[in-house]
Amino acid sequence: MPVMPIRKLFLRIAAAALTAVSLAACGGRTVNKKNAQELIAQSPLGPFSKEEVYVKSVTQTGQRDLIVEASLHAAFRFEKVQGKWVIREVKLGSRPWENLENILRALEQVKVEETRKLLDQVANALERYRAKRGSLPEFKDYVALSDAIFPDYLTPLIRLDAWQNPLAAFRTGPNVIKLVSAGPDGKPGTSDDIELTRTYPP
């Protein structure tokens, strides 16, 4: 297992956590490299010393959103398995060592829950559409379905699952719609697919 993909994974986690921390802590102040560094150092990911955090860039993406690209000090504990070195544990800043498989499994579960919520939002939007228009929209695929309910019944537009893969939609009966995510493996039609089937009143 190469080191760089795991390192990038944890930097993505850090960036996501920083967004929430920065908005809460800055009170509307402009976030620059210096206070972004302070926020990361004091975030739940740390604590880090300032020397352990290098902020490359800060990009404002909206009134309440920003992206901070940063490098963090991380330690990795390897174990030799059948002649190959495998990462077993990771340590960020002064936090305790964490089992890598447990972290990755927890992240996948979070994405599963996020995707279920997205499908539920789409299903509820279809209910509002049907209640106002008297019938479900006609569609050939998920893109056409989402176009029919956005923006009057669904905002923001939802087209991707938590793994950034496209969603699918099928009419399985006159008043039945099945919404599908390909799940963690990104391959439709496998055992980890996430599905929501809802029957709407005629």
C-alpha cells in the first residue's frame, strides 16, 4: 500500500474539518494563511505545533465556505506482511495512534449514511412534485429526473453520491421509483449498492 494516497486521504480529512472549524472560529473574519494555520493547529485533528502545519493556499468558494490546502505532520506505523510493508496505524500531531483499517471503515460508513440522506432528499422532492402536479415526472434516466425536480422541489441539485459517482433512477411500477447509488466500489449492480425504493400514492 503506497504512502502518498493515505497521506492525501488524511489531508482531505483535515481540509474538511478545517472548513467547519474556521467558520465557527473566525466570526466572519477573512481567513488568511496565518490564521488558517492557527485554526488547523487548534482543531480536533491536533493539536499541532505551528511548525507541523504548512498552509499552501486559502481559497474562498462562497460566503460560508473555503478550501485550505495544507500539509500536516503525520506518522505511519508499518508492519511487514508476507514480505511487503503495510501501513497499520497512523498518528496525526500529538493524537494517539489509530488503526488505519478502522479509520477507513468509519469513513466509508459516513459516506454510506450521507448517500442514504441524499437519496431520501430526492425521494422527498418527488413527493412534493407529485403532490403539486398530480403525477410523477416522466424520465429516461436520473439526469432527466433531477432536471424535472430542480430547483422548484430540490435545491441544491443532487446528481452524485458521496463518492462523487452518478446516481441512477428507475421506474419499477406506475407509482414506484427506485433510486440507486453504486456504493463504495463505484460499480453498479454489486452487493454494496445503496437503494431507496418508494411507492407514491396514485
